[in-house]
Amino acid sequence: VYHIRLLHEYEHIMLGGFHIEEQIYGPRYYYPALGSPEDPNGQWNRSTRKYEKEIPQDTILVHVKASPEVIRARMASDPHEHPIVPSEDVEEVLGLFAAEYGLSWVKHKVEIDTSELQPEGILEAFFDVVRTRLLRLGLRVFRLRALVVGAGAHDGARPAADGDGEPGRLGGGPEAVRRCAG
């Protein structure tokens, strides 16, 4: 998995979905012919944990979630041209993400429930929870807000260049912020 190389190559990196998303969406929506992870005869296997052995120890796993009703309302108000999760699968997929989060070997974990947050408040909630976690770990938070430049309500986060001009990195300091989320 080439993403693990990136975790070791960059001091400050955020990854969305990563191995947990692949574990959940892969057999359900991308490669159903391989069978489910629970099928002992299927080609798909529960390989998620084997990748976690290679993830750096300072990685923070962030579980971003919302209630099924809120997710369905968001899906209806801002439909995606090619949705991954059909409305009828929302509860099951939420349960799978919660289970994978609980089973994860990643030592540092935080959850963010976005059910009552507006889109522009989600990033602030992320900064608050990660800043708190980093401070608890004894790491300095330095220029964390440099990650996002001009992200609108539906634009999503865009990496900013750090002082060295490298996109996707936070500027300055020895702190490490990583995201592996479902």
C-alpha cells in the first residue's frame, strides 16, 4: 500500500479514508466479485490490521461520523453524481466504520460527530479535537491552520504549501498530524 510510504516520507500528512475505507467499500461496492471479508471462501480478506503494523506510532485515527438521518438529509440536499453508499445502506456502513475504528491498532484515536455541525464548523471541530490530542501527547501545535486555504462550505480541505513550498504539509515544528479516517 503506497499510502504507508507517504506516512513515513512526510512529517505532516493527512489521509482520508485510507485502509479502513478500502476494507469497507471494497467488497461492497468496488470489487463485489471478490466476496465479503467475512466469507472464508472469498478472495477478499480482513487485511486491515496488517497495514496498521506499518503505520507510524504518532498517527492519529479520526473517526468522522453523523447520525443516519443527518447523512440521508445531506445526501438529499447535495446529491453526488456517483454516490458510493446508497441511502438504504447508511446504517450498516456506519456500523462497519464504527467497528473498524474500534478494532484498529492505531494507538491514538479521536471521534468527531458532525450531526449538529454546519459544513464550515467541521474543520474547526477537527482542529479542536486534534489540537487537544496533540497537547495531551505533549506535542506542540504549530501553524495547524495553514493546512486549509480558502476552503468553502462544499470545497473541502485543500492542502497549503508550507515554508518549503511542499503541498500537503503543515509548516514548521516537529509535530506530526496524520489522519486515517472513515
